[in-house]
Amino acid sequence: MIFSCNFEEVQALREGARGVLEEPAGEGAVAAPPATRAVVESLVPQLTGDLAFLTLADQDAAERGVRVVVEHLRMVMDVQIVATHPAGEPAVAAYFDYAHALSVLHRLEAVGREMRALFEVLHGSPADPVDRHTFVFPD
């Protein structure tokens, strides 16, 4: 399944992923735990254009990674607003990164619901853990 992202969305996700991964591991209250960092690390190679998901597990991993990025970008936006001014250039830039990533997350959640529903229609029951990794959705 192909999931379209525009240039601004990809750039925002890459910036947010870089921010998450540049946080010192295990230091401070904002550092991402190792499992969270791993989800974002697995997302980064896909951030070159449109995303593609073969399985429900692929879609879920991408959604979890984007969710972490969105949370990070929201924190960055909040910090920039307080540190500068709501209309300050850094705050506005942070808002747009957050907004683009949030838009992607919203669409990814919808695609995940559609993929799960399609699987249930085809098989008559929700996907089990094995199905989530083995049932391939065509493009």
C-alpha cells in the first residue's frame, strides 16, 4: 500500500526524527527510551518520499514512529513559543513542522483502520499477530 507524503511533510518528519535521535539516550526527562528510539530509527530510511506498507505490522511501525516524531515536534513548538514569541520565526517554523507531521499521523491512523477493516472483510476476523506480519496488501 502506497502512502503519499508531500515534500514539506517528509522534511518535517525528517527534522523531527533527527531531533528525537539527537537527544542523549538515557539522559534527562525528555530523552526517548531505547524502544522509542528504535521505532524512530526504523522510520528514518523510509523518509525519502512516499511511504509503502506491505503488512499491517509495517503500517503500525510507521504510525508508532510518526507518533513519536509528532510528540517531539509538539514539544519543540511549545519551547519555541515560550522562548521567543508566538509569531516569532522559530515558533512559526516549529508550528509548521508540527502541523505537517500531525497531518501525516492523522492520515496514517486512517490508513491503518482501513487496512484492518479490509483484512477483517477478507478473513472474517481481526488479524492475529502472525497475520499482521504475513498478510501482504497489494499496491
